[in-house]
Amino acid sequence: MSTPHFLEHLTDSDLQLLGTVAAAGPEELARLRSDPAGLEELLRRPAVFEALFGDREESEAMLRASPFLAFAVLVHRAAEDLQQATFVEEWLGPRRSVPIFDVSGLREFMEAPSRRLSLAELLASYTRVASGSVWFRTPRGWRRRRYSELDPLRLAAMLEVVPASEQPHIYRRLGDLCLFLTGVFPEHVVARPLAPRHLDRLSRALGGDPPDELVLAGGGGIAQLEWLGRRAYQRAATGVRSPWWQRTADELAASFGRARRILNFITGRYLFPARQRWFGRPE
């Protein structure tokens, strides 16, 4: 396919599970691999959501589903629920939120299959994250640098040691991390805003000066990571060769706030009780 689609991420077991839960006939199942629109119609069926996220703590269907299938179903359920919503809650702090009435903007964001796919990919990617260390040569000899996909500072530090051809992937992952943390763990971000020296270090890595209000102590963790995420996606879009990812990165940079609110909506409505079971705890 010239444009990535949900089908590329689903296993044979996922497709069989979808067919069983949705009571799809043999002919319908046979068409799935060549019918992306038909697959998405299955993903949004209420019976599929209930099988995976119904009353039972751990349904048989959930045990058989891949993380990507689970989050693809949640993203499509959120798109359907947003059609009926008149507002969404903006998280401000423990037991503090305000209503946001720009639901039409969220609906518009979710209309494109590519954007729904990018959100499902992002959520599934953080069920297993990479960390470790790399060795690199300096004028004083070999040095080791630790990295973690859940730590913005350590992830950005990898830009100093990877080849230029790999840097767009680091920028992309840094943008993903900012979106994931602000969307799924906003209380963690608010409780641990970046120190001015760390914000300055990240700003230099991304090649831009942050707005003055972010430099101040009261800049706020959400605002900090939203600016950093936008900037990271912009840098990724200028360096990747894939036209599809370039377009997706441009859209996420331009609509970071909407994407974050959609993840807040998904987390608050569907994931919150079991959030750490899916993702663990951010660093």
C-alpha cells in the first residue's frame, strides 16, 4: 500500500478475532485484507468494543487481541462518542477540570483515517518501550550514554550521537513522547515541569527558542511539552523521506492540542482505571 493502514498492523489472530466477535461471514472475512474501509467498519462496531472492554476484567477477546487492535478499537469508539459529545473535559489538576466546547475541531481531526491510525500506533508503541545505553567515540575516548523512550532529556540527547540520517526518527519519537505524556499522563507532566536549564537544553536540541512564558517557572509542564512536541514534529517532517509520515507529522505539529485532548478523552473515558497496566509509569 502506498498509504499505511490499520490492516498492516493487525495479526492473523486479530483478524480472526474481529470476524468472530462481529459475526462476519466467510466472504466478509476474505475481503478484509483488500478492503480497508470494511475493516474500519468492523473496528467501530459496538460488539467489538464490548468484547474487548466490557464489564469483565480480562475478557477472552482481550487476551487474544494485540495492543494495536485494542487501541484501534478505542480510537474508533472515541471518534463515534465524540459525534454525540457537546464538550470534553480539560484536565487541570487533581479533581480540577474545565469544559472545552471545541468538539467540532476534535471531530474534524478524527475524520481522517491517517490520523486515527497515528493515534492507535502511538498508544500501542508505548506498551513496550526501549531503554538502555549506547557507546560513542569522543576526542577523549569512548563514552556511554543512557537512553529511554520515556525520558525527553535522554531521548533528545541521542540526537548528539546518532548519524544525521537517524535524527528524524529521534525527532518523531520525541514528538510522540510529548503527545503521549500530555495525553495519557497529564498529572505526571503537571507535577514535574521541566526546570529552566532542561527546557533550554531541549530547545537547543530542537533548534528553536521557546516562548518567553515557557522559560518562566510558571510556564507549566503541559505548555512546555506541547511546544516541544510541536517543534519535534516540525523537525521530523523536514527530515523524513516518507511523504505519508511527512504529512502526518505536519498535521500533528499543527493540531497538537487537538490530538492531546483526544488522548485525554480516551484516557479519561476508557483507560484510566487500567492505565498503568497498559503502560507502566512514566519516568
